Amino acid sequence: MKRNFLFALYQTPRGKLLKELEVEYLQKAITVSCQQHILQIGGLNWESEFIDCSLYKNFTVLDTKGMGCDNANHIRAKAYALPLQSESFDMVIVPHLLEFDTHRFQTMREIERVLKPEGVLIILNFNPSSLWVRYQFLLDMKMSDSWQGHFIYRSRVLDWLKLLNFEVSNSSKFNLESTSTKQAGQFFNDFSVFFSAYAVRSIKRRYNIIPLTPVKNATHQLSLVSSMNTVAQKNKHE
């Protein structure tokens, strides 16, 4: 897994605009209490721009190279084998990691495992149809061999989330200077070339099957009600 392409992209003029939009989005997306546990998979080194680690004491960054802001808790580990207890986090943030993860679906399974029921998952990915992202990709390939990734369409992410019993609450796309959000079920053009990245916010649902039990003594209960009505009518006539 190599994310050098990501950090080189953030240094470009358009990349800086994208970073500002993602910072603004994450500031609004983090709605859990400061006492709850938040996990970010994949360090950015500018987490302090969207979260106050002095307030969110339980904010943890998991990264294979130990990246992430200094004030956060740090774990060095692989995303597809999280050394964490099941159902231990209230929110998980995955900023541009799945594109560089060869075990991306196993990583999604691990995220589902460590996230509490009704917990929130935020995923940020590049738009595979973006001309700007494709141009940067080709430029990076020409200059170095740091790119090892796979662009993922939003529809594919939605399929994964559905398989893992996540309910998508909304999706957002980052244009050149603005962010637009669509609620779940609203139209979202995956093949538009005019936005550079997108975000998906979803909630982990836990569906418990309630077994059906046979109704006992139904006949006796009906007889009892009938008897009570007869007695009431008798008292009324008297």
C-alpha cells in the first residue's frame, strides 16, 4: 500500500482546494460526543484541522507508518487485520485508504467488526471519472513508481455497505470550490467528470430476528372474555 500519490496531490493548487473542502466536510460530519471513541484508518498529518484532539481524547489514528497528528492516539497496524476489540468504536473515518488497499473488502469487514451498532462510518474516495485525478495519476506514473492503487466508484462502495448491513444516510461530492450533498436514494452521477472526490456517510445496523412463539390458551382467553360480557349484560338487565 502506497499513499505517496495522495500527499503529492494535496500539494497541487486543486489538491489544496480539495483538502479545504474535505476539512470542512469532516468538521461537520463528526457529530458524536467528545467522550465517544473515534477511529481514523489512514493518517493524514492534518487531522488537527478538522478535530480538536485536546477535546476528543478518544480519537485514534491507525496507520502502518504511524502517520497522524501528534495529539491523537496512535496504532501501527494493517487495516485488514485491526488489533482492536469488536464493537469498540462509535465512529470510523476512512480518508482515501481503500483505493490503496489490496485487501479493501477485508478491511471493510474489519471496520464493520470494530464499529458499534448504530455507529457512523465516513468514507472518502477519489472520483474515478475525474479528469483532474486521472491527469495527476498519469503525471505521477511518469515521474515515479509511487502509485499502487485502484479507483473505486461510489456505486461499488454502496454495494459493499449493503452487504455489510450498513444504511447509507447521505453522499457528498467535492467540486472545485464547493460541496454538494445528496440524501440516501437521491440521484448521484458516478460518471461525472466535474467533481474530484466523494464522501459516503453510513450507519451500521444490527438486525435481530425475533422468533415467533405460539399463542397459548387462546380458546380459554376468548371464553373468559365471553363469560365476562355475559355477566355484564346480566347485571345490566337486573
